[in-house]
Amino acid sequence: MAAISGLIRVIEKAARKAGNRLRRDFGEIEHLQVSRKGPADFVSKADQASERTIWDELRAARPDWGFLFEEAGEIEGDPTLPRFIVDPLDGTTNFLHGIPHFAISIAVQEPRLDGKGWGEVTAGLIYNPVTDESYWAEKARGAWLQDRRLRVSSRRHLDESLIATGIPFAGHGDAGQWTKIYHALAPQVAGIRRFGSAALDLAWVASGRYEGFWEADLKPWDTAAGCLLVREAGGFVSDWKGRSSPICDTEVLAGNDVLHSRLHKIVAGALKA
């Protein structure tokens, strides 16, 4: 087992503290105050409380670092220091419907050496409060589930593979584009799943539960930690043209070390049709 760094301990402490609150609120889902944030996009008091808890914990430990939050947006820190990218509740719709599949995602992104924006992601953690599973990774130190080293699936054939996705819904995504990919991919794989949390989908690719994942129109807080997890577990993450970047969010295609290239060919071919 790799020694857990001080930074990962700080992140995990924040995630677990927020997760305890989410579990309590999830147990009283019918009493939550909920407001509409946009088409089919809800924000709950639980979401806001989770974000505040994470902010308080991380700010106390790293007072000069910046933040990028789903709800609060960007909070600038010392531009020469890293920033945290935080999704305090990924899978909000699941949460609000009483479906026990949601997570907290926290990543660390470094500033570019030239001072122009942000560069690589060097640490990330995805915490599932329901199962108490803590997926974490650090650059060049591997991906882990608690104290167990993670590796992407060893499956090499599409017809044995389980692929995850995010399906477009009201106000989000291109249904026609998604349908083209689905029709090209579905006949070749063992199954396609939509569980409603991109962060957990990527964590499950890293842990070998899924062989691949695709989705569009995500945000950095949805995928920053998950992209690092997949890569540190031996997989690949790119956009649908096969281009890799520290955070793939507008288009995300993740897969194990063999099947990613095959999935890319199928996706690219479907979109040319």
C-alpha cells in the first residue's frame, strides 16, 4: 500500500465530513427544501451544506489555495499555488429522488508554469457516502480504493464489456448525437448502463467495474478527479476525437488500456455517419 499523503488526508477528511451530513439529509429526503436552478437541474439545501463544509475544511488546511465550485463558482487564491475543484454532490437528481447513488468529488489542479491558466490535475478523490468507498489518486502514485490498488479492467473484447454513459435530458446534451453513438456501440458490447453520477462512472472505470464510459456536456468538477483516477489506474481518457487534456469534460471517453482505442473508433465513426 502507498503511504497516504498529507494532502489526500486533508481532502478525505473534508469529503467524509460533508458525506456524513449528506447521509443524514438523504435519510430525511422528504423534508429537504429544494429550489429549481434550471431545466431539470436542481440544487438542494444538502448540496449547499456539503459545499460549505468542504470549503471550511479545505480553506483551513490550505488557506492560500483557490477553488472552483459547482455552486459558488471560482474563488481566486494565490495564482502560483494549486486550486481545488469541487463537486459537493454529484448525482443530485438521484439524491433528490431517494436513489442511493451519489458522490463527492474533489481534485487538485496545478497552475501552468507560464502563468496562463491551469494545467495538470495532480490529486483527486471521489467519495461515495452511501457505501463509504473512498477512491483516490495522485499523479505518478497510482489509484486506490481505500488501501487497495486499483487497475482498470483486463477485459479485451467488446462483447464482454460493460460501458457506462450519461443520457441527455431536458436542457442538457445532444440527443441526436448520443443516439448515433448508442446505436453504433450497443450491438457490440455486453451492456450499457446509466446510473446518474459521472464521477462514480469514472471511478468505476478505474476500479474495473466498467470497461468504458462516454458522456458530453459535463463540467470540470464532474470529471477532474475521475480523469486522474482512470489514468493512474492504467486507463485512458480523451475527447471523442482522441485528444487528451488534463480535464476532459465537454466530451469524455474513458476506457481501459486496450478498449479505449476501439471505443474511440466506434464513436468517431458514428459521428461521421
